[in-house]
Amino acid sequence: MPENKNDNFFERVYDVARLIPNGRVTSYGAIAKYLGAARSARMVGWAMNACHGRDDVPAHRVVNKQGLLSGKHHFPGSNLMQQLLESEGVEIQDNKVVHFDTHFWDPSVELDF
């Protein structure tokens, strides 16, 4: 993804998150790696937390590297993240994506640089 010098890191994270297909998930680290900041998974998490109120960013599709809904406490209500994923056909059990490998979308593989 070409970098626009006017975009900050959070906006670049949002650009990638918008590309995650319905029914798929990716990880904070996968987004960071795609953006050339492999050790910045935590910063991607901060970006996801900061995007509240932006309906154009599917933050519910970003989970941790084991498929855990680690950001769920940042969503309104107790199960909104899970409900959004389940409405897209992603099965969740014990706050974790079932068949994570099947649902995982890796931007470094799926997107052209």
C-alpha cells in the first residue's frame, strides 16, 4: 500500500482494516508487519481503540495473534465484538475465534504492497 505522507500511522491502520473481508479476521501484528512496523502490534491496538464512532473501520475484525477477542472490552456492551463477528459467520467460543487459521486474513499475503 503506497504511503501518503499526509496520513498518520493510525490512518494507515484504518486503511488496512477497511480491506478485511466480511467473515475474516486479522491480527494487530499482521497489520503492523504489513505497514512495515512489525514490532508495533500494540500501536495497532491503540489505533483500533481510538476508532470508536467510525463506522467505516471494522475494528471487530482485528484480534490478537491467537484469535482472542482481546479488544472486546473497548466495544460498547459486553459482547458486541463477538456478536458482530458471529453475524458475519465467524464462530466464537470462550472469547476466541474457532478455526482461526481458516478465518485469518494476512494483508501481507492478500494485498499487493
